[in-house]
Amino acid sequence: MTDTKEYSEKTIKNAQEQISVLKRGVEEIIPERELLKKLCSSIENKKPLRIKLGVDPTKPDLHLGHTVVMQKLKDFQDLGHQVMFLIGDFTAQIGDPSGKSETRKPITKDEIAVNAKSYADQALKILNPSKTQIVFNSKWSDDLDISNVIKLASQMTVARMLERDDFSKRYSAQEPISLHEFLYPIMQAYDSVQLRSDVELGGTDQKFNVLLGREYQKNAGQEPQVVILLPILEGTDGVQKMSKSLNNFIGVTEKPKDIFGKIMSISDQLMIRYYTLLTQEDLSKIGELHPKVAKVNLAKIIVERFHSLDAANKAAEAFEATFAKGLIPDDTPEITLENRPHSLVDIIVENKMSASKGEARRLVSQSAVSVNGEKISDIHATVTPKDGLLIKVGKRRFLKIKS
């Protein structure tokens, strides 16, 4: 299968050039030689490969971490291949157990419909709408009767399922695993059979699921898909994976100034990783730029992608005016408090300048909070309201207080 001797040197070179583009930021290609063979066949037969990316619309709010695989899908699209953005409106009802220590809570069809629209809208800000095939797996899965489900399930053993790290840990800890959770990877694999996909993309946490697609395709008499796994993107802290619950995320629907400011707050090292996984920029040229200039360019690219070029330029101007020149943003919120001492930590939390009291205490203890320009490190500090009082948390959060 992986022999390329039948192809000309020109075809093989062309395919290798495509692979060099596709390997950027990739964690693993399984197996790479099969991808080379598929690309050679695609070039010789002038037939685009069918590239699958499946997402389950379980949440309405996407962040940049979700877009890493979408960027790779765009790479395939720009190379002339047929991309299939699969919305798992059926599988979302089961819930992906990948990386979970407990059974997911069920989600309603109405919630799935709202979330699906959000996913599609954001994906098409990265992909070319006219060349993107959006499909829903309910199209074929809703009509499956119990006999067909049994046939699909018969191709998988419990022992094989328990090879999954998350299932194995839960089983060893005697934590419950619902039978319907075993159906999730089976139905995801069935999607690959229905779409006859040549390549499936996924995060590293999806390795078991996407490899299962190869097995089900073989059982269906199809040529198995190549699996391409992308890394999990770190959040703005540069350590843990991007997550809303960890408050280290950059939401794709956030205001331009917020996206811009958050990107400007990341480390120079993390900036290169964001460039690698979220853009198609020439990395060698990025290294020639001053880190601040490179970071501004990155922030503009991301803001323009999800908003507009005008919004990106205005966000850059606002950031420069506020932080480079030390000015206070025009839209800084202002509140009125009783003329008595108030806990600084409570003010920060109640005005959503931090996600929790624990985080607020940490920010104060790390001197990341200032009152009228004076850094505060005492978590028990209080402030007495007066006109013109300004609280600053981190580099981008401001609050005016008056009595």
C-alpha cells in the first residue's frame, strides 16, 4: 500500500512538498508513508483527498484552542483538497468521554442546534465557505435501527475499549462507565465509513477515536484513513491547556480589544507556538522581528480573522494608547460604592475582574493589582470609595470607583 515506486519523481516531490506544509505543528501522522501514497495518487489522478474534521457542538463558546485543527484543515483546503467539516449533532447527544473522569451530562437537541450554528459560523471565518462541505452525522446516524447498532458494536471488544486511558483509569478506580459511552468512538468511526475519508484530523486526546475509524473502514472494505493529530494549545498562562474553566482562554467571539490585549499578554515563547499552530505565517521571518512587533502582528491576524481588518487596527491603536502611553481606556467601567471600607478582593470578584476569590487573592499577593498606581500585595486590603479611585488588575482590567 505504501509503495510509491509507481509514481514519477515529480509527483513524489510534489507530494513531499505538500507534506512539509502539512507537518507544521503536527504531533503525529499515522502512518506518514500512507499519506505520501495518498497524496501521490491524488496528484496523478487529479482527485482531491477527502479530509475529515469532526466536532461535537457541546458548547456555544469557542476559544483559540478549538481552532488549531481548523487551521490544519485550512492547510489541506489551500492545497486543493476537499475538506469536510463534520458537526456531530448526533454524537453530541452521547458525549465524548475522551479525557473525562466522569460521564458527561446530557445535552438537549435545542442546545446542540444553537451550538452547531456557532461552530459553523466560526469555522467559516478560517475556511473558504465556498469550498467547505459542512455535514451533520445525524443524517445517517438518526436512521440507524438497533440491528445496525448491534452490528457496529460487534466489531469492537470491551477489552479494546478499556485500552483507552480514560476508561482504564475510571475502571481501575471503580468509577462508573455508562454503556452508552462505549458507543461514542464507535459512532465516530462510523462517520469515517460514511464519509469515506482519506484523512481525519484530531487533537492528541482523540487518538483512540480516530484510529478506530481506520479499523471500521477496513471492515467496510475501504482504504483506511490516515490520522493526523494536533497538539493541545496552551492558554495565556503558557502552562495549562486553554480552558474557560481555568480562565486562561482567548474566546473567538470576544471583543477585538480583549482578544488583542490577551495575545499581547502572552510570553514571547508562547507567541511562537501560537504563530505555528494558528497561522500560516513564515516562521523564519517572525524570528527577524522585534518580539513586540511580532506579537502585535499576531494579535492583528487573530482579530482580523474573527472580526475585521478595521477592528484589528483600532484594537492595536487602543492598546498602544492605553498601555504604551499609560492612558486609561475610554470604556473603563465605573461603579458607585458606599463611603466605607470595602474588601479589595471582593470588589475585584464582584466586578468580574477575576474568576474567583482564590484567583483574586493570588493576583493581589503577586502585586498584580494596583489602586491609583500603587501596587497592593495584602489580600486583606480595603479601599474606601472616593471620586477618581482607579483599580487596575493585571495589564488590561480597569475599574473606576466613586462614592
